[in-house]
Amino acid sequence: MKSLACFLAAIFVAISTLAASINVGEAPATVAIQKGGEIIPHGDDFQYRTWSIANLVGRVGLIQHQAARKGVNALNKPLIDAIKAAMFPSEKFQVATIVNIDDAMWGTGGLVAGELKKNKKKFPKSVIVADEDGETLKAWGLKPKGSAITVVDSKGRVVFFKDGVLDEEEVLKVVELIGDML
């Protein structure tokens, strides 16, 4: 019986270490995405610039972290539609999309990068970040193959976090939280 209790305790500790390391009220772990980074238009081409969450300080931010897999982008569509409808002022609010290229299906990384560049052309004010090595997923302890939403205040502290799909109530809560901070 004692060995069963030790075994269960070990499993609990192992699972706990796999849980996300983002806590409401604290700043998430600093990640400077250097391999890839923020996609910046440069003439007819694009460059990559190192990106970190510090880039959002001074504005309320919504960070959507997504695996570079088919269908994952659609998981956040209800939230993004609600954010667009709220028409938050861009000088006080920023959405940053971090795409985990390391989580793309084998051989599709180049296609994903091309899609990100197309989206940047279509939405030039958006912050689109290509995370080629999955640095954010690792540093923040996120689940692979999915999506996570993090809302930070203007000082970079987390006010909302969920690793997974938001339900309708959570979408409303996120929009309300952002509105209250602006």
C-alpha cells in the first residue's frame, strides 16, 4: 500500500511539472524568440525581428499561442471575432499571435512561414511571430498541438490565461477584462 501511495505521489508531481507555468498576477517567463521572430515587412520582402513579451509593455495585450497545424487557428475565431467587434483602440491594445513552427507537421514549416507572411501582408498592423524552435511552448509549459490565450495588463502581468479552447463565457470574460483595462 505504501508503494502505491509513493507511485501516485510521483505521478502527481510529474503531471504538475507538465502544467503551464503561467500564473495570473505575475509576468510570464521571458522568452526572446530569436530563431524566427516577429515578421516585419521590408520592401517587397520580410525580415524577422527578435520578439519578446516586453514588446507589449505599455499596452494591454492578448497573446494567442498556436501550434502550426491545420484547424488550430479556427479554435480562437470566436474570441478574435469578439475582439474585432469591440474595436479596442490600437494605441492601447495589441494582439500578438505566436505560431509554434516547431509543432508543424514534418515538412510543412516552409508552407506555414509562407502563410504567416501572407497574413502579415493582409493585416500589416498585426503582430505575427514565428517561433521556429517552440521556445514559448517550452518556457511557458504549454500543451503541444493546440492553442493558449494569455491576456496581460499594460505592465506585462497576466490577468487571464487558458491553455485550450475558450468557451463562450470565457470569450465574454476576456473581452470584458480587456475593456476594463482600457
